[in-house]
Amino acid sequence: MTTVIHHNPACGTSRNVLAVIRATGTEPVVIAYLQTGWTRPQLQALFAAADITPRDALRTTKSPAEELGLLDPAVSDDALLDAMVAHPVLVNRPIVCTAKGVALCRPPDAVLPLLEIPLTEPVYKEDGALILAP
């Protein structure tokens, strides 16, 4: 199976996870979900595979979640899914899919169990700080 990352290039965590995947010698399929958007069935499948709820995947900062009233715990999963389809930025990132599973990879070390090829060398951020070591 191909490795897929639902990626936001403006997000440091998403860039770091992409760097970790690439450090294994794997070039993933990169889906820029802010441009492509989501479908409801796609989100339902991803969340089910990752064993998370729409609320678990809701991006609450730097998104319109508060303005849309989505932070209220009474908001249903169906309403959250509808909002995520209408506003792709509401989905937290990155979501990574491999033959080993699917996960919302926050923090970046959450990608480690999904890697089909283990890390053999440390991976560093753009500023030189360590992201992960094998």
C-alpha cells in the first residue's frame, strides 16, 4: 500500500511528519486537503480507521470552530462532519494512512507505528531542532 498524508504545508507539525516519512526513503502521496476538500464518506472512513471521532479530529485553534459554535459538546458528530466538509480547515492534521493503519499524527512521533520502513537516522526540523530519533 502507498503511504498517504493529508497535509497542510503551512503547519509545522504536518511538515515535520512529512519529513519523518521521507526520511525512511518513502515518498508519500501528499493530499493538500485545504485545496481538495473532504467528502463526508472520506472523513467517516478515515476517522473509523483511525478509531477517532469527528470531535477528536476537530481543529479548535486557528480555525472557525468557535465562531461556528462547534466547541459546544452538544454539537453532534453529524453536524461536525457537515462543518468539516464545508470548512476543510476544521480537520486537524496531518492524517497519515499506510498498510499499518491510519492516525492523526499529532505529535509527530504518532507516525512511528505507521512507518513501513523504520527510521535509521534522526530527523530534524527546518531550523535544525530534532524532530525524532530512531
